[in-house]
Amino acid sequence: MTPLLLVLLLVESTDLLFAVDSVPAIYGVTDDPFIVFTSNIFAVLGLRALYFVIAGYLSELRYLNAGLAAILIFVGGKMVLSDVIHIPALASLAVIIVILLVAFGASTLAQRKEAKEAAKTEAGAPTSQVAKDHLSS
């Protein structure tokens, strides 16, 4: 067994583990077996690519963790209360999309605010020794 094959098996088994782990979450949204099956297939196919996209932006998305926590709380609450309250799949999808949009929007606004503050401090301070000498004379 070559090291590359071992790494490939490890990565694919991790994809499979995450797909199996998401089965209870998708059952919190719908009971349709076709949707559960296809969503897990797409999860296996796109999980790694999505991870690298999000990992690149994670430092900029400071409120993403809070948004994901809110989604997990919503889905968990929906699963616990599924015998008492029925929330339609479209309503669940709408709640999840709104939570993600709020997290992305808040992160973008915070990043813009930080960029403006950084520009103000840079504009107020001289950046080179020539500028410092010019101001002191």
C-alpha cells in the first residue's frame, strides 16, 4: 500500500463520515428519502471543495461560527420538537438562508468598518522617514 493510497483512503473515509453524520440533520428538514440520499451524495462530492472556499474566507467571516451555531440550534430544536410542531421544509430552508445571510452581512459590515478605521489611522500617521523628517522641520 503506497502512502498516497493511504491518504486517499483517509480523506474519502472522512468524507463518508461527514456524510453519515449529516443524516440526522437532513431528517430534521425532511422525511423524503430521495432528498436525504441526494443531499448526502452532494455533501460527499462538494464537502472538500466547500471547505477550502470557506477556509480562505474564514478569517474575514467573523460571525460565521455564530451563524452555524444558530443553524445547529434551530435544526436540533426542530428535531426535538418534531412530534409537537411541524415546520415545513421551505420554512426551514428560509430560516437557514436568513441566518447565513445575517452572518455574512454582519461579517462584511464589520470588515468594512475595520478597513475604514485602518485607513483613518494610516492616513493620520506618516509612513516613511522622509515624511517624518519633513514634518519635524
